[in-house]
Amino acid sequence: MEGKLMKENEKLVMHTLSDVENLKVHGRNTGCLSPLTLFWTGSGIELNARGAELWIQVEVDYEVYEPWINIIINSVSVSRQMLIAGRYWFCVFRGMDANTIKNVRIVKETQAMNGDPGCYMQIHALKFDGKFMPIEEKPYKVEFIGDSITSGEGIIGAKLEEDWISMWFSAVDSYATITAEALNAEYRIVSQSGWGVLTSWDNNPRFNIPEYYEKVCGLLTGKKNESLGAFEENNFESWQPDVVVVNLGTNDAGAFNSPEWKDEVTGDIHKQKLNKDGTFNKKDLEAFEEAVYKFLNKIRKYNKKADIIWVYGMLGIPILPSIYRAVDTYVKNTGDKKVSVFQLPNTTEETVGARNHPGKLSHEKAAKELTRYIKEILSR
């Protein structure tokens, strides 16, 4: 069927991505377009296509978690689909007015999968019967750093869904994407479900975002991802954000109520502890606050002019006082006035999604509040 469709339009011309002058790449990447590897959620390509028919060639593999993509034409999602393993062509659009320009975005809906070393997605080439037109640069750039909330886990799916599968992730409907679009900003996302600033939800100290922030996508694993450049140093100078939004702390708080984590190789045990009265252990809270402080220093090192906003609250605020203390200490010690804390609206019974995570309504509400706050900062 694919061959039949493509034969019907003999004007289709194949383009490697490096051949396309007017191509916009979104998300952290190695800079290689032959092919382009999409690592993070929300990453993808953007085109202004004047023509009737467009095809894209992808290469995909995975052991457990298949990638999902969203095709957006003129700011409207027209297709959300699972990508099966293999290298193949699929049609983005067909039979449209050849004389009009269509803004097309191919967006990776799923996060980088730390738990699946065989999972990757690449774009090799395009087939098109028209011309790719220039894309207007957006006035702002925003980077979002977070956990499952920022990865969009649970936005898709019924409230009763509990399976941990890639189907329930959505970058397009996340607060990060909605906020960026409201600001008319280009954006990037660095996020991983279950991870925190100091530790993951289950007390694993290796599963923290700051440790891997310098790399293109350092939290991935396996030789395949190494060969794709995931562990290379990220080129921060090539993309400097105006705003960095950090949404971390939810899993750090959860670790206090989770069993201890034991390293099966070394025997080391890690546990964020509660006091007998159920309050957070002071020493362990201080360790969390120190991790926040150090991460702010690291973010500032690589993003020298950005406003940094630490947001928190979509799944409760148990550790919010510690975040305020850490940020206040950082500001006082460094004199850096471009760092602040912003509380996001909590998820309710009406706005919850799958897997007890924020649903689409919760993300929309959070994006509305965050957009207002960022606009105030950018107007100063």
C-alpha cells in the first residue's frame, strides 16, 4: 500500500535532513542530521511545507518501551501514533492544497527511556513534492527540567489506568508545551519519570537529574545510546534559554515514604527518613536542600543569563519549605537575583489523569498560571 501511494505522486523528491535548508530541529541533540536522533520528550523537527504530500523516513528500535509521536499541522494535532521497530516511510499528509504553506511539526511524545537501553528514534529523510519555506524564529527560548510531570506521564489515558507504558505519555499536552506556545517560545525538555534532585522516589541516589545535566542525554544507558552520542557533552552555547523552569522535588518528597534502596553490588543503603512523629528528618532535608543549591549553581554555570524558576506543587507541596530555604540561601550567597520559586496549582479529583498523575486539565491550569508569571519576569 505504501508503494502504491508513493507511485501516485511521481513528483516526490527525497531529501536527507542535511539537504533541507529550512529545517528547525527541536530538543537537545548532537548536531548530527545524518540521521537525526531524537532523545528527549518534546523533541522533533519543524517545517514550513508548501506542497501537497509529505513523507518521513524513521528508524526505531526498542526492547520494552516503543516511542510515540504526534503530527501537528498548523498548530493542530492531526495524528498520534506508536512507532513500531524498523526503518520505514510513513505519510505525514497527502492531498492537501499544493499552493498553501503548512507548518508541520513531528514531535516525540515519549521521554528518554532510562529503563530501556534498546529504545531509540531517528529521522533519516523526507519525501516531498513541493518546497520548504523559511521558519520564523521565536522571540524566546525556555528549558524545562523535571520528572514524570514534565514528561507528561498520565496526561493520556483514563483515570483507572495503572500500567507503566509509553502510551500514557504526552509531550504535546504537557504544561511545558502549553506554556511555551502561550509565550511564543522555542522550548526544550530534560525530564525523567521517578527522578529527583537528590534521589528518585524509591531512594536511588543515582537517579537524579543534576548528575547528568551536562550531557546531551546522559541518563540513558547502553552501548547503542553511547554510539548515538547520548553521553557527549551538550553544546550549551548553541542554545541559550531566556528562562529555565525546574519542576523537581516531588520524587524527593516521595522517597521519605518509600523503603530503603540497596546497591546490590556494593551493599550501600540509602534512605530519606521520617521522624517518629512522621515529620521529615532534619539531616535528610538538609541533604535535599544542598542538592537544590548545587543544582542551581550548575544551571547558572551553563545558562548565564537565564531567569531560573523553581516550580512545584502539581502533586502536593510537602517539601516546598525546603525548596524556599535552598533558593533563598543560593540567592543570598551568590547575589543572583534572577532565581525564584513559583507554586503551581495542585491536581484535584476533577483534573487528575492516568496513573494518579496530573491530567490534561491540570497541565492546562498549571500552564496558565506559569505563563502569567513568566510574562511578568520577561517584561521587567
